[in-house]
Amino acid sequence: MTSLETLLGTCDWLMADGATGTNLFNMGLEAGEAPELWNEVESGKVRALYEGAASSGSDIFLTNSFGGNASRLRLHDAAARVFDLNRIAAEIAREVADAAGRPVVVAGSMGPTGEIMAPLGPLTSETAADMFEEQARGLLAGGADVLWVETISAPEEFEAASIGIARTGAPWCGTMSFDTAGRTMMGLTSADLARLVERLACPPLAFGANCGVGASDLLRTVLGFAEAEPRLPVIAKGNAGIPKFVEGRITYDGTPELMAEYAVLARDCGAKIIGGCCGTTPAHLKAMRAALEAAPRGPRPDLDTIAAALGGFSSASDGLTGAPISRERRRRRG
């Protein structure tokens, strides 16, 4: 197994993978299907998903287990199969990583439970921690190097994930989605997350942002992390452009050239682990890898530089009081 901590200590930057859902939909996954069930019934396509990331230059790729917790799988009558479906997801990934011929980290993806945390909702911290622990043990049994909590909105759920993972003793990373005027759906800002990870009893190896609105907004969040001067490495996994509904499917308008610019800007904003999220295909990843290897490190970009390269922002605010404001979203290049 490859140690992410070792790579973080020896590399200037690391490239993560792209989308899971987008690429599986391109392979035939239907809306409403549980991608995690494909680990058994379409294992060849799941393997192809992983191979697409590894062959495109990803140093880290995530397992097909985003919705692999008991709450999400219950919707597909598969709540009793959490351990096995996660184990299989990681086993396939382990085989692909071990055949890559270079260090490649298998990150066990763990998404939100889909339930509202107490006191606003019925999900208690203890129950959520149990769910995350159950999923984590399946991923670790399959050979995951690190656990990867992603697309979280509530601080209580992020902390519950850390508690569940702590029981396994495994290293982990964590990202939240800032998609509401610079805040998560539950109101957290980039500064809030930077403070949260510092006080956790079991802190992640790295933290950051994924998904959200678009590449520009995500980099504005990364700049917010940088302003907090975090001790931990920062993760940036932005969407490949803006989603559009075309002929019954959601598509993303970000080109490989745009995502290459995003990757370099993410590094210069202060991100250590750089990848894509929704809409990001192997073609995008190849362009991102080539750009990161070719472009020398530059100064930290300002908001106008980001907007000029990737398009404006979806809102005038980044959620931080007194933060600078740049122009709102306009048509981006590419």
C-alpha cells in the first residue's frame, strides 16, 4: 500500500482523479441506479473507471463508494450489504493501483448520509459515526490506503465521520461542498472549515473543497483556506464547468483546456492535492497533469485573475465578512 502522508511530504503537488458519476453515466449507468451496486454487477466498468484515472496521471483516485453507507443503500434495499459493496469497490481499485507501475493511492470515498443531523434532523452523531465506521471497515478490508470523506455540508456530520474513522485507526482526508454564496448548504465558510479541522480529535491528513458550483467559485474557497494559514494541506476538486441539462442528461461545459488552467491556478492558490469533480473525464485529467508539470509555480492569483481565466463567480460573496468581491459569473473562455 502507498502512504499518502509520505507522498504529501515529498511531492510539490499531487493530482487526484475526476468524476465518478459522470464517467459511469457515460458507461451506461441510469439515473436512479446505485453506482455501488455496479461494483458487483458491472465490475469491468468500475475497473475501467479506475484505470481511466490512473492512466491519465492521477496520483490518487477515489473508489466507487460515495453512496455506500447504510442510509443511502437503504434506498436500494441494500443496507445489509454496506461492508461487502465497499470491500469490493476497494479490491478492484487495489488491483488497478498495484498494476500502475508507480505509486498510486487508493482513497475510499465516503459521501454524506443524506440525512439531516440533530438537532435540526433525526440523525444523531453516534448513529452517523456508526455508519461511517461500518463503511470505512469495508473499504479498508478491500485495501484502501486512505479514507476520503467528501461533499459534506454540516460540521456535525464531518465530525461524526472523523469519530467513526478514528475507531478504525485509518488515515483520512475530508472535503466539504461550498455551493451557496461561498458557504456550504448548512452555512459553513472556508474559514469555518479551516478552524474545524484543527480542533478535531482525529484530524484529517488534508482538507478542502469539492464539487460546488464551478471552478472559479471553488478557487475562491481555496483562497479563503489560504487566508486562514492552515497547518494541513489543502484539497481542490472542482467541477468541470457549469452543469447544463441537454437531451435528458446533465452535461458540464468545462473543456480540458479550461481545467488545465484551473489546475495550475489551484496549485498557485495554495492547493496541494488537485483534482476534478463532476464532469471531469480522463481527457480533462490528462490536460491537467500536463499543465501542472509544464507550468512553473506562480504568485497567488487574485479574484480578477481567476475570473478572467475561468469565468466569473456565481455570487458576489464568498461568505467571509469583509472579503473582496469580484464580478459575477460571465461566459468563460473555452
